[in-house]
Amino acid sequence: MDLWSTWNLLLFIIGFGSLIFVHELGHFLVAKWVGIKATTFAIGFGQAILCYRRGIGYRVGTTEPEYQRRIEEFVRERRPKVDGEEDTSEIKAQEIEDAERELGLGETEYRLNWIPFGGYVKMVGQEDLDPKALSDNPRAFNKKPIWARMCVISAGVVMNVIFAVLFFMVAFMIGVQFPPAIVGGVAPDSPAANAEATDNPEIVGLQPGDRVEAINGEATTDFLDVRIASALAPRGRVLNLDVERPALDGSAQKLNFAIVPVEDSEEKLLHIGVTPAADTRLAQGPGVAAQLESMGLEPGMRLVAVNGQPIQEHWQFRRLLEAAEGQPVEGTFETVPARGQEPEQRTVTLEPQTDYMISDDGEMHLLGLKPATRINGVQEGAPADGELQSGDIIVALENASWPSPTRMSEVIGGHAAGEPVAISVLRDGVVEEFEITPRRGLLGIGMDFDESVIRDVASNTPFASLDLPAGTRLLEVDGEPAQTLSELRVAIQSAPADQENFEITYQLPVGDVVETQELTLSEADRTALAQLDWLDGLPFTVLQVTQQTSNPIAAIGLGVEKTHSFMMQTYITISRLFGGTVRVEHLRGPVGIVETGTQFSDRGFAYLLFFLGLISINLAVINFLPLPIVDGGLALLLLWEKVRGKPAPPEVQSVLTVIGLLLIGALFVTVTYHDIARLVTGG
């Protein structure tokens, strides 16, 4: 670990510790305010490293033995003797407080413990692990009215929310980047694709470049607002989107769309079917570099013109692709120049790629054809370098034949670190087999899916009637070449509008047998095909814009807004966890939080503060969930006591405590295991 990484790690640990500190400080201050005696204020768990108590000072380890000795000696000395004998009865609460006052001893020990995650405030009459540990002390937690105890329990969450707002406020005064509320893509047959403009019914569907200015009258600041508004909308409720649609000539049109979100088949979340906008800058990464190298491009280059027409935003590129109707376009890219140098420009031919329909099982297809995965570049020095080649078609990965992209990620991601994966590819008509050891969960290959070799056919689709086996290669449509699915689409769309039957020529995977069958397409099939977008197939970065304000009041408002948004996002994630659409291994535990925190620190102080704000919100939400052992569970027990007029039986509280400990312990161990596995494998 270099010096900079060590510094970032230290910064994050200090920041994360501050979140725990303010959470416990909330409990502590409110406990003092309502008159509850707090004997311990601790950061971390386990044995004490360093302690402080007024009247004793700092100590390595706990001050408790010395405190107890002084109290006992003071009380014993001042108790009257009974028949010449010392009174050795139990020391009363009032005697302890009198001794503390006379000796100048603080009633609270402030501890820094050796396990750095978490913290606690120990109050008289309140033991999370022992519900029977009540006290007759009038300053005990259990002796206070329910409203006072509820205030104490809620104070930690309130402090985390307050500090989240403060973290976000400072971060936005410095400046943080987010994806803007601009549509980058629209899923076929989604609510966003089918919605009519309320003020102009001839306009159907959102388009790339549409800026969502408001949803149900509430102004949007970034794309997260669009996602959250969709996910949290009551089922069946209409969302009114106010949209500004730019045109290539520089003009803009104001539109309104009434859209009803639907449930995603995989994530089970409500959505309208839009994705964030891309930038004109090419992305970076091992697989990306391999793809770009094969095209004569480099990561980080920016697209500046299409067919000689200058562009500034990605949506302009998408509009020009649509206008080309599948025909190649010339893209001019510009390098990022070194200081004092002029940028270099390169012009390359770009082949538009068809967008795909989505089958009932969530996989992409074109009229039923699911394309095989084709390698379009291998990064120099990567695990696959010297083995795989551009143009190879993946036939099998381990035991998965003709794997989908999702299945490939699952196989490679679930493979043990340092062990090779078996991969079979189709190369020049021959299947070749390799064993390649992934590095950090990657093979170092670029992939695309605009391929005429099919891996499967979706049921209840036009091509299902042809009964084509996996590995079939398309050759022609009505005598016109169809070497990719994009060429298949162009050939069909170029045919007369009233044509229904098409001759499909293909080569079977066994014996190089060439056959021809007739494919029948309905008007609805051709309409659905025509509504698909044309894609660029290039790895552009996600567009980011800086949200910044120099006005502290505006920054506070933005902080409050983001706090609410991220609280809602956390609740969504939790609901997805219980719904099975988010797995436990996707979560981050202490190790993963630290790793992610240092990555945010690498991006600058504003991003560290922003990430700490996110963690603070998550602490608030998780702490107030209605689960045993956390603040939300304790609040439920107080509500029980309020309704029934008496506390829950200690036996019930003990059972809930054990259940809570087991749940949290199991979750802690599981997420920590996956955190460490990700570090080891680079996944």
C-alpha cells in the first residue's frame, strides 16, 4: 500500500469513526438531558485500549477498578459502624452519587475499544444483552417515562441524519458529479417507449437526449430522482414527466408524458424503462481497451464529429445513427492531449448495431434469435492474450454451453481465485478449447453480440417456427447477405412494407449443411422491429455533471433532498434483499465499506464526505429497522409497553435479543467473507 492509499485509508477510518461517535453521542446527550445515568460511552467493542474519566484522567485499559475502589473506600469510611463493625451492605445509588460529587469523579467512563466498528452507551437499567438487568435507581433508564426513553433511542438515528445533511452540504459546496436527469436509452416496449405525449399524441415515447425537468411537479436534479420516483410510485399510479427534447438544429421542445411504471421481471422493482445518458468520452478498462485497440481507438478519446458533422453530446450521435438506418457512419475521435500538445484526431468507420427485444426470461433477442457472444478484441498482456482472438465465438464456458452474458459473469465471478476456467470457442469453423486463469475476475477480452451465430431461440417468436439449433449461422435473407443480426434487420426493413414472407438461408452447426426456410412476419412483428433503436456498440462513459453551489442555504436544501433520496434508496435495497432480488453477497460489510471508502477518497475530499453521508444515512436506516437488538427493535418494545401498559416479559425480550444477535452475527460473517473474497479475486 502506497503512502497516498494509507492516507486515504486513515481519512476514511477517522470519518467512519466520527459517524459512530455522533450516533452514540446522540444517545448520550439525550440520556443526560432526560436525567438517565450513563456509565459508559464507548467507541468500538471488546476490551478498552484507552479510557478517560473525570477525576482519574486517562488510562491504558479501563478506569473501572480504580473508580470502584475510590467509591467503596469513600462510602465505607463515612458509614457509621454498627456495634463496632463496618457496614458491608450493598452500596446504594445515592451513596455512589454523593461519593462521585465529593471525590470529583465523573459518572461516565469514555472508552476507545479495540474492535473499531460500532459503539455503545451503557445506561443504568438498560442492557441490550440482558433485558432483566433493571434498576431501582431513580435515574435508571427503566424508571423514565416512555417518551423520554423513546427520545434516547431515537437520538442516534437523528444525529446520523443531521450529520448526513451536513456532509452532503459541504460536499455540494465543493462539488460532486452525478448522472443528470437525461434519458440515454429507452427499453423496447417499455412504458417510456409506448407513452404518448399528453399535449401532442402524435409523439410517442421518450428519446435519448430528453431531459426530465420535473416529475409530478417536483423538479429533478439528477437521474437518481427518476429512478426513485419510478420505484416508489404506488402501483398503477401515473407519473407525469415534464420533458425538454432538444433537436439537432439547436431548438428544444417542451413535452409532457403520463407514464405508469411497471415491475421489472428480474429486479421486481417498478420502472419506466430508461437508462442514464452516456458521455462522448470512451471508457477505460481491460475489456474496453481490447475492443478499442481492434478499432484503432484508445480509452479516453472523445467523439467530436459524425459524418463530418460536429457533435457535443451523445444523444446527437444517437440521432444521427437513427437517421443512417443501419448504414455505416464515419466517427471522428479526438485524443486527450498532453500539456502543450495539440489533440490528435482519428476517423473510423462505425457499424451501427441493432437494439434487441427482451424475451420473457429477460434475455435479449431479435425476432426470437439470441446471438452468441463474439470476441472483438483481446488486451495485450491479459490472461486471454495469446489464446483467444478477435472473431472467436464462445461456444462453452466450463459446463455452460452457449452461455449468455449473464451466465458468463456468474461462471467467471464464482470461480475460485487462481484456478483456470475451461473455454471453448468457434474459430474458422473449428471448435478449439483452452484453459485460462482469470485475473481479478477478468479474461481481458472485449465482447459484442451482433453475431449471426445464434445460441438459442426464444419461444413464441417468429423464428421459433424454424426450429433452429444452437450454433446455427445465418447467411442470407432473400438472397441478401446477413452476416450479423444488424444486417438481418436491415434486410427485413428494406423489403416492401406489405411483404410477409422471407427466405432465410442458414448453415447448421453440424456437417456444414446449408438450408433455406420461409419466415413469416406479421405487420406487428415488422412494426416492433422498426421501433428498435440503433446502437453504437462503443464503450462510452456515463455522462456526469457537477452539482455545486456556493450558497450555504442552497447547499443545505440540496443536502436535505439527497438525504431523503438516499434514505429511500436504502429502503428499496432492503426490500429487494427480502424479495430475493438482491443477494447478501452484493452487500458490503466493514471490509467492503473501508475498501469502497478509500476508493471514494481517491477522487477527492468532496467524494469522501459524500460517501460518509451515504454511510450515515445507511446507519440511520438500518438502526431504525424493526429488528431485535437495534434501535428500531427497542422502539417497538416501547410501543408494546405503551399499548399494553407494561413492558414485554423479560423472556420475550431475551428471545428477541438472541434472534437479533444471531441474525446480525450471521450477516456480519457472511458479508465479511464476501468482502474478503472480492479483495482476493478482484471481483
